[in-house]
Amino acid sequence: MTAAQLLALALTSSVVSGCAARQLCVKPVGDPALTPAVASRQTAETVVSWGGVVVASSSEDAAIVSEVTAYPLDRCGHPAVHKPAVGQFLVRHRHHVTPLAGQHLTATGRLLPTADAIPTLDEAVVRVWPDAPAAADMAHPILLWPFISIGIYGGGGRIGGGFGIHF
């Protein structure tokens, strides 16, 4: 194998492994201006993505109903809890795990016309987000991606070095 082929193989494998480790983005569906507060006055069915923090969950007719405090979604569909809340909504889903109070979730479902103050997403597909590590937790430092590392070594009468790009 030539040096050029070896370099191409190393670069390709680093890009593939870096991309595989990235967090999955879930592009929100529907009108981002349609918040739960606005939707409580809507009469037409539509499909929308909303997200937030679970307040409570219960079982009802072989489905799970979760009450959620809504927050705007970022570009990857994760609730932006550092921004002001935009209302509350209920989500009916058949997720294999009941979301616990305090967990972040994103739900995409059919917005039912309602006379209630709290709108409902029915037959929703739910993504429960993993807990983020604490910002001050040095076991999980916050890194900027991608980053470049440079190393120099020596020993046994030899000197060498290298660089790496991490995605």
C-alpha cells in the first residue's frame, strides 16, 4: 500500500468515525410559529413538532399521555430550555418507555382540534433526549467540534510528530 493510499484510508476512517459519533438531529416538522398557546385556538388538524420538559405521564387506553411544558426547538429539534416557555401541551403516544418527569422530549404528531386550553398531539412519535452532563462536570468537558490536535514525541534516538482532526 502506498503512502498516498494509506493517508486516504486514515482520513476516510477518521471522518466516518467522527460522523458516527455525532448526535442525531431531528428536523422539526410544521410551522415553528405555531406554539401551544396559539394552537389552543386552532380548529384545523395539522402535523407539528413540539418539545419541552415532561411534567407528568400516565397510561390511558393502551397509550401513554404525557403533559409537557413547551419550549422552542433548536435546529436539531431539542427543546431550548434556556429560553422562555411557550405553553403546555399533552402528547398521546405508544412509546416503549414512559417518559419521567423532568425529562426532555420532542414529539411529532397530529394536532387535534380542541376546545380545551391545552392542545393535544395524537399518535405522536416521541424522542426522549438523554440527560446532558452538567456544565461544570470535568469528567465530561465541553469541547468545540471539530478540533485539531498536534503531538510531538521522542525516544530511542528518534523524534516524531503528528496531527489529528477529530469530528
